Amino acid sequence: MNLRSVDLNLLVVLDALLDEAHVSRAADRIGLSQPAMSSALERCRQLFGDRLLERGPGGMVLTPKAHALAGPVKDILASTKSLLDRNEPDLMAIRQTVRVVTADYPAVVIAPELHRRLARTAPGITVVLMPWHGAAAALEGLGRGTIDLAISVFPVVEADFTRRELLRESYLVVMRRGHPAAAGFDLEGWLAHPHVLVSGRGDTKGPLDEALARIGRERHVGMVVPNFTMVLPLVAGSDMIGLLPSRCLQDGDDAFVTFPPPLAVEGFPLHSAWHKRRAGDPAVQHVARLIEDLILALPVGG
């Protein structure tokens, strides 16, 4: 194909269409009228020899070829932007949205200070904190370009992604001050009271239950909650016992007491990750650096 005959602006149009799967929203996103966007879609269809977008039961849907094009199109646009943006970016002049997927921990801890630092250094960056649905879903979103940065546990990533280990976290047992299990805390006291289990999928058992089963013991799970932020309010007003990452607990909170688990509980690494196409994006990289600094500064509770 002779590139001189191709309008490369169509790649910008196609990127918006594949993201939005909606002609009007794609037109609004890049500042075209709806008729102009419809005309551009027809030109994209001719260029790639495929319908790209088709009507489905709930609206427009991407064809298989469109799904296959989404990633390469974003890579080409990112490489072009990096080629043109060789000068040091002016963070104060950036106007951009950065979408970050992260669990409630550490988001609830770092969000206020992240906003304060962005207000000072890059006030035109809007951070969208998006819900975490697991590492696999986060990597899929990074690959598709629907998210820019992810904070999670990523055991492995493919070559298209950059992964940085931010810290290694451990767990602490937490209960209200004055809890009957606090005096002479041991395995028996730990198992004598109901536990709060954190599971985003609603599981009633986890790796800890498997470890207990190996020594012939079990615990009673009194409640399952979807995130760590719900644990402290629950244990504060009951005899339930929680298990939290140590940095979820702030020093000086006299309402709770903490103990190392009486049974070995494996901790976890916390990573940040982004697709290689975001490596040269100054807004994404600035947010990534701020989040890394804030996470590394989190005090260990207990």
C-alpha cells in the first residue's frame, strides 16, 4: 500500500470509534460533527475492507477485525505522539484525563494527597479512579487502552507491559480494643471468634482457610465484604476479627489492637503497571510517579 494515498488522520478517528463503539460519542470526543464522523467511518471501512462497527442487540458492536485493530492503532498513535513530543513536557500546561485502576486499598489512603500534589504540579490532569476487578481485567484494560495505569498484584506480565514493584505487604490481625481474644492472644483465641473475610467475588473461603485445613483446623467466617475499607468499622462494633494489610492501619488509632497472625499468612507485592504505549505519556508517567511516592511513604500500622 502506498502511504501517500492514506489519510493518517483516519487512525485518530478509528481510535475514537473503536473506544466508544458509538458514532456520536466518538464525534464529540475529537470535535467532529456526526455527519463528518459517519463519513470518516465509511472511509475507514474502505481502507480496512471491513465493517468495523455493526449494529447489535444493545447498539453498535466491534467486528473481530476491529477488536484486532484496536491495540495496534493505539500503539501507532502513541509512537507518533512520542516522536513529536521530544521536548521536556510542561506539566502545568497539560490538560488530560488519566484513568487508574486500583483496589480500595491503597486508593482510599493516597487519594487526598494525590489530589493535593496534582493541584500543585499538574492541575490540568484529571485522575479517574476506576474499580478493581482483578489483575487479569486490569491488564486487559491496559491492553485495550480503556485504562492508563493499574495498581494491583501482577504475578507476571507480557512484554507489552511495564511492571514495577512498589512494596511488599504483610498482614496483621486486628480487633477492637478490649476484645476477649486480645488477652494472651494465640491460635485458639483467634479461632474462637468469627472472622471478617475480604473477597471481591464473594468467596467464603480463602488461602488462609486452606492453610488452616492443612493443620486440621477451621475458622468461622461471620461476614464477607468486598473491600478492606469495610473491615475496621465492622470489628470496631463487634467481636469479629479482621485480617488487614499492615498499611491499612494507622498508628495512633487507640480503638484497635493488632497482632501478627498466629499462623503464617503470606503477604503480597504491590505493583504498578502500564502498557508500553504509555511509556512516553508525560501525564500518565507523572501520575505513576506520584502514586509510587505516596505508596512508598505509607506507614506500617500496628
